[in-house]
Amino acid sequence: MPTALVSTFEWTSTEGITAIATCLVALFTFLTLFSLILLRKQIISDHDRSRREMAVDLMKCYSTTYDPTNRETVFGFALLQLFSKEQCHSLWNREVFSVENKHQHLLESWRAAHKPVLDSKGTKKEVGPSTSSLMLSLEEVYLLRSLATTRLNKLEMIAGAWYHHVADRKIIEQEFLRIFRPKDGKYILEDFRKASGVYPSIAQLCNNLELKNDESFVAKPEIGR
């Protein structure tokens, strides 16, 4: 039988057709797997970019909603960070309590910023230390409690994005380090957070920062300062 006829016979035989089909299936499978690998890499890359974008958006949101020139907020928050565990429990439970004498200057500065004294022309005038009561009124307790919860609610949103991997963890840890940990070994309103029993994502982030080596972070100042 001529060679051409033998070749035609082999390719049109059952064995030949099966071999061709097997090769095509293998090629199709390879191309499918290759496409899936590329697609997976693309999805991962898109997710990583989205997490970085989310981290930057959170930085922008925090820096634009926090005003470091607001004296009432600045003095009030400084006072909050000096409260003892017992005072934090009282604050969370909306109970009046006294401020230590050594913190009177902060209390008076916060009070003056909240309710500034006006002169006869209706303009603010500077007021020095006074001998007013160190006992917080119920209104002042509510104001300071609101200041604390408002700040922590914003930070819980940021920490929640970190905890659930919605935002880039490394960026959050580096850029918000000095916000969640203003001083080494001291974390944001820690006693008040523990008194409240809430803000779980902040607690997780602070625990993570505690376990990490300080040298792994870039020592940046607090955002907005």
C-alpha cells in the first residue's frame, strides 16, 4: 500500500482520532489552567491594590476629620488620657467624679475652650488658672464621654479594616502607629476602652503592635500633627 494511503488510513482510524482528541483535550486543559493562573494573579493584584487604596482613603478620612487646632478637642483628649481606671469606669457609666488637683490646668483650659469667657465687647479673653471646682458636672461627663467615643469609633473603623484585611495591614500599622500607641507601652485610651468592654478591633491591633518589634516600623508622627 502506498505511503500516502497508509498515512491517511492511520489518521482516519479510531486510534488516530483518539490520539488527536487526547492531544486537543490536553492542550485545551493546559490553556485553561494557564488562563486561570493568570486570572488568579490578576485578582490578587487587584485586591492588593484595592487594600492599599483603602488604607490611603482611611488616612485621608482621618486627617480631614481631625482638627489639631480645635482647643476644646485637644485639651479634652489630653485630659481623657490622664484619667485613672476608676475615673474611666465612672466616665463610661456617666457618673460624676473629681479630677486630680495636678490636672486642674488642663481641666480649666478645656472648660475655657468649651465655654470661653467673653469681655464686654463680646470677644474671647484669656483666663488663667482658677479655683473652680475639680468636680466634673454631669454635662461635662457627657461631653468628655462623647469626645472619647467619637474618637474611638473612628479608630475602630480603621482597625476593623485592618483586622478584616480590607485595608493594607502594613500601611495601617505604620501610618497609624503613633495614633494607636501615642507612647511606647501606652495605647489609645486603653483604660477607657477596657471600661467600655467594646472596640474589639482596636484591641486586636494594639495586641499586634505589642508583639511586633519597634524597629520594624517607621517612627512617624501622628497623622494631622
